[in-house]
Amino acid sequence: MSVRQPQALVVVGSINVDLTALVERLPAAGETVGGGRLRRDVGGKGANQAVAASRLGARVRMVGAVGSDADGVWAVEAIRNAGVDVGDIATVDSPTGTALIAVDEAGENQLVVCSGANALVDAGGIAVGTGDAVLMQLELPLDVVRAVVTRAPGFVALNAAPARRLPEDLVERVDLFIVNETEYAAMPELRAARRVAVTYGAAGAAMIAEGAETARVPAAAVATVVNTVGAGDAFSAALTLAILAGAPDEQALRTACAVGAAAVARPTAQPPLAPLELYAVAEAGGCSPR
């Protein structure tokens, strides 16, 4: 893939501490499942995407908020250590966000997210320059997302997760939406969006422009699925960077699928990743993001 270097990327989003229980199977409602193994990692869709983009080779600035607690200090340091500029991560008077996650032997998961400091991100303090592309998610208050979208002069990508009703001005302004098939079905307003990448798990991924499919790539088998929690975030970061670098839709999807497939083989939502161009070499990608 012959592409130009991507622009600087600003990731505006959530920062959490992930408490993950690895279990043989997920519990049913009201059921207790024993024998779990506990992991404690830095997560949040915003932090996951910022770290993934940095490890893929981009220059990344993270905008978000953590609490004035030990978890906040730890999270910021972990994000910094991944090469991300953390100068715009605020410390606020609220606990750092926390995600409670259960993951079974097949890599399927259940999540409960406690927003904490993420609910206090101040839209007024977010600066986006003319040379910045922006990647966001919906784990922050919608008014913060709308404010950033309104003032961002360049390319804007929005991983519209978790699903919620989107106002018309947001749909009209965003250059690229990234969702899974469940989220796409829950947000019919996205049929009018200029470009939407939809992931279908084992069935691959597609690009849809103003309601019409323009590209589709198949999934490839993944040898070992350990954890699907961060796969969608790795996919979102990779797809955004591939498009910014000038890749056509089909190649961008294949590249992002290859990155998502690499992510599911690791237990953490912030897996180690190679430079983006190495994933672009393959003719087919494994698409596992949810």
C-alpha cells in the first residue's frame, strides 16, 4: 500500500481501569461462577484507541479526564509510556472511570462501565488544530462530542459506541463512523452518514457511503481468540489511520481487520502492535472486532 504519512491524531475519549475476570464461562442472570482469574489493566475506549494508534506509528494526543486517585496516576503513566501525549488529560474531583469485565474461554465478554471522571470532561478546554484529525467515541457525554465535532476543522472519525440516538448535525459533520452490526441496526440515522464502517465479527466488515455499500472484506480465521474487548478499538484506530494515510476503502478495511485480528490474541485491551504498514502488506485480513 503506497500511502502518505497520516496527520497528527487527537483522541478525545474515556480512560478507565479495567478489572477483568477470566472465567471458563459467563454467568447467567443471578448466577455465580467461580474459578476466575483477575486482571487489572488500563482501558476505556478512548485510551485503548489512543494507545493503539500510537503503537501503530501515529503521533497521538489524548484528551480526557481521570480522578485524583492512584488509579488516575497509574492510567496516565501507562498511556504516556505507550508514546501518547498526555498533556491534555485533566485531573478532576471524581474517581477514575472503572470497567468491570468478565471474559470466557472463547473470548466473549460482559461489561459494566462506571463513568467516574469521564463524565466531567470539559469541552471548553479541548483544542483541535487545523492539522489535527480527531477520533472519538460515545463513552463521554454527548454534548462534549458535539462540541468537539463542531469546532474541529479537519477529519473527524467517531466510533459510535455505545449506541445512542445521534443528532442530525453530528451525522452530517462526521467524516467516518465506525460501528458494529448491532450498533448500526440501533442507529438508523447512520444510513444518511457520508461514510460508515460496519464490522460483522466472523463475517468481516463493510464500508457504506450514504446508505450504499462501497466495499466489503471477508473475515479470516484467528488461531486463538483470548479477549475481544479491545479488538474494536484497535480496528477503529487502524482504520482511521489507514484512511488518513490515503488507503482506498477496501485496503483500509483489510488493514484494520488484520490489526483487530492481532488484538484478539492478547488478554489486554491495549495489546502490543506493529507499525501500521506491516498489517497493510497482507492481501486478506482477519476481521474479529465487535
